[in-house]
Amino acid sequence: MKQLIALSALGSDRTGMVHALTQAIIDCGGNIVESHMAALGSEFVISLLISGNWHSLAKVETEIKKVADAGEMTIQIKRTEPRPPRIDMMPYSIDIVCLDQPGIVASVTGFFAARGIDVAELDSRSYPAAHTSAPMFSVRVIINVPSRIHLGVLREEFMDFCDHLNLDAILEPVKS
């Protein structure tokens, strides 16, 4: 029977870090089901969902600690279960672009939390604008909207919220 572990690793950004982790997982008989990786400042962070039988995952848990020690990484591992399917929910994608300002992610996630809407994914980054070098910020969010929520009302409330914070946003269904 396939089991799952969630793994997160943080370490100084260096060439070969991803290969060392992923090769150790494959060598132990694990399979990477999902992954998210990013450089954050001078650090590199990776999140993995790994599947395998009990024996291969126990081996991953042991061997990955050796890789972490050799590469000066901090690793966290946790056994987990498959996420239950989201029934009676519609996935929506949100793209936001604005001048960088403190609190954008907290405000956006607070808007959805107050309405009982699940944030499934969130990615954000700061960058200089192309011609002016003004500090810009972008956020990409995937939400799961319960069927009890009227989408037209949600869209109107969200656009008013964005106008109030001076955020340019697009809210649309996730395309399969």
C-alpha cells in the first residue's frame, strides 16, 4: 500500500541541492508526487510530497537526514494522508499585480478566510517595474470556492476589496 510523507528542506542556495535530495529519494524507492521549489533571498526551499511503501519511506526518512547534514540543510519530514477530494467546491485562479506594499498577502488571505474559502496555493514575488524600476508585487492564488457562495457576489466583493487596496486583479475559473 502506498503511503505519503511531506518533506521540506531549507538551505543555502547552491548548485546540486535539488539533485542531491531527489536522487536520494529515488535511490530509496520513493516517488516524488508533487514539488514546489524556490530561491528565497540567498536560501533555497523545497517542498515535496513523496509516495512509497512503508519500507522505502522509512529509508527516505533515514537517508535524507544524511543528505541534509552533508549539505547543511534543515529538513522536516512528516507522514501524511492523501488530501480528500474537494466536493461542492469550484477552483478559481486569482492573479494580482500592484505596487509593493506591506500586508498584501495577509489582506488577500484574510478576505478569503473571512468567507470560509480555502486557499489551495499561493505564490508571490517582488520585482522592479520594467521601465520605472518601481517596486512591484505579484500574487497568484488558487482558491476553492464552496458551492454555497454566490460567485457573482464574491467577484463583486473581491473587486471592491482590490479597488480599495489599489490592486489590479483577475478572478477566473481554473482551466483544466
